[in-house]
Amino acid sequence: QVQLVESGGGLVQPGGSLRLSCVASGNRFDIYVMGWYRQGPGHLRELVASITKGGTTNYADSAKGRFTISRANTKNTVTQQISSLKPEGTAGYYCKVELMDSGRDYWGQGTQVSVSS
């Protein structure tokens, strides 16, 4: 089992920035991919960005230029820096990891980001 804990969400004004973090813990696991997803009101959950253990990143088109994902393998941590936030960025942001050996996915409980003046 892998447990994920996200942090860093909150209320931010349009144009502001946030830094989201996710820490994975558990017994004997090796994570292949770590990623961030978001789900806005009335929308399906969608990929924002992901990063492999080797550092290869993948961004949704809507995230390119304003989202930066990074990872610390030794700390099992993935971070998402978000800049120039827009009101439509209001959503729950969820961390997901895929394990190296089994390919099994684990999700965090999410952290809420609200963009409003």
C-alpha cells in the first residue's frame, strides 16, 4: 500500500501562484510515474502533468507554460508550481502515482485550489 498526502492548496487571486506538493509513503515501493490531475466543478478529472522516475515530463496543452512539475525521487515527493492562475483553474488537484513493478495506481485525497478575487 502507498499513501499519498497533498498540500499547498488554498485561495489565490487571479494571476497569483501556488506550489502543490505530494508525498508518498508506504512499505517497499518504487514509483515509476508521479502526476497531478485536476477536477473542476462539473468536469471530469484530467491530467495536468506527470513525470517519470527518469525525469521525463508530460504536460496537458492547457498547462504548458504555467505549470512546472518536479520530483525528488529520494523523498518520494512530487511538486507542481502553478503560475498566472485563472478563475477556471479552480479545482481539486489530485496526486497520482504508478508503481514500477505492478503498474498499480494510487491516488491522494486531493487539495482544493480556488482562484477568485
